[in-house]
Amino acid sequence: MPKKDIATNKTTRQGIKIKILLLETGITQSALAERFAVSQAFISQVISGKSKSYPIQKAISKILKVPFEELWSNAVIRRGL
């Protein structure tokens, strides 16, 4: 049995949490993609932690009314952008 990467497990938990919040608020990944003028696939990658986009992560946090740090605890914040 292959070893599981701890970072992957954390990312998966993060993605699941965000997906649940989206379901609870009735917001789809497609709606977010349209709002931010990006693909739904990119939104999915951001939510799962496979891609980083501070502006989109910050906006999703605001839309879901959840502190940024609570949703993206493993995100690298780039100051000055």
C-alpha cells in the first residue's frame, strides 16, 4: 500500500471543507469561475490547493464569510501584490 502524503491529506480536507461551504451557500464552482473570468477547472484547482491565486482565494473567503486563514491555512501569502 503506497504511503499517503500528509500535505495531500490536508489539501483534500481543505477542498472538502470549501466544497461543503459552497454547497451550503448554493454557490457553484462554475458561478465562481464566471465571476472571476477564469475556467471552472482553475477554480477547482484553487479550491483543492493544486493552484494558488491569492486574489481568488481572498475573494472566495469573503464570499463564504470565512476568514482567509481558516480556509487557506497552507496558502503562501505574497505581500505587496
